[in-house]
Amino acid sequence: MSFENLPKGSVLYIEAKDPLCITTYSPAKFAYPGATANSSTAGGQDYNATVATRNILLPADKDILKFRRVSEHNRSEFSVGTNRIKQSSRMANGTLREFIVADKKIFSLSWSMLPSYRNETVDGAWGAEDLKTFYESLAGKKSFRIKVNTSTSASAAELSTDNIYTVVFTEFNCTLYKRGIQPYWSVSCSLEQV
């Protein structure tokens, strides 16, 4: 089994550091958090430099802010809505007058049976533990930037400066769906533009 190279790439990229970086050296497997050299590593595929490069997850870049790919593994629809901030009032003659302050985007997405670690996802991008770790970190508690790729190729999406939004989490839920050597999660999140 090998990682799939998705021609369109991921729909969501999060600008962040990579705290759960996987070494691309031998053995290129992710060690569970807190694991020692003698303990076993997570199951899954070897995470080589080609896969790490494609997903913008190289070990050399783990402490640098970059747009990190979020996995497409069992992702449901990606909803983009608009929250129109406005002030409306009726005039003396009964007509409605509105003053529109701004339109802000709302993004919602979820995954079912998302593997914990990226070496088990279909595309090698961020898995459930990466998302959970980011949400619980200081970076996830304040505003951060995302890039949304709806139609361009993966390589064009990485270079593009279009569709970049500054957002905050409005909701984030992780439910342990299946437990075993590699746990699987149901993850859902909502993001709102600041």
C-alpha cells in the first residue's frame, strides 16, 4: 500500500508549525507521543521524504510557520457559508434601511474514521492527532490563517496566495470511533473568519 497523490491536493491547508513531525529517516514511522527508543512505533506506512515534501511536512520545517495539508481521508463535504454583519432599521415611512458592515466566511468540515497519525492517512497529510494537537496548542486558541483550495492543482495551491483567510475555531469535536493499534476518530470543526 502506498500514499495516494491527489492531483488537486487537499481542500484545506492550515498555517502552523508541525509539532508531531515524523522523521523521514529509517525507520520512517511515527513514534507515539512519550515513546522511548525501545517502545514500538505507530503502525502504518513508511513516511519517506517524497511524501513529506508533497504534504509540506518536512522535518527541517517543523518549527517554521507554513501551510500544512490537512488529510482528505474520509472527509465529508466542505461547507463555506457567509455571516453578513449588518444593522437594519425601519424608517418613519416604513421602509427598511440596512447598513452592511462586512461579510465573513464560515467554514465547516468533518471526517469519519480519520486515522490518528499521518502515516495511516490515504494521502500522508495531517491526521486526527495533528488536528487535535493544533487545536489544543496556543496557536489554535487564537486566530490563525488557512488556505482553501477548491479547484486548482496541488502544486498551484501551494504557491497560490488566493483564498487565504484568518480564522478562529468556533467548534472542534473529536470522538474516538474505533480503538486498536491505530485509533480512528470522528472529527468535526467549524471555523469563522475574523
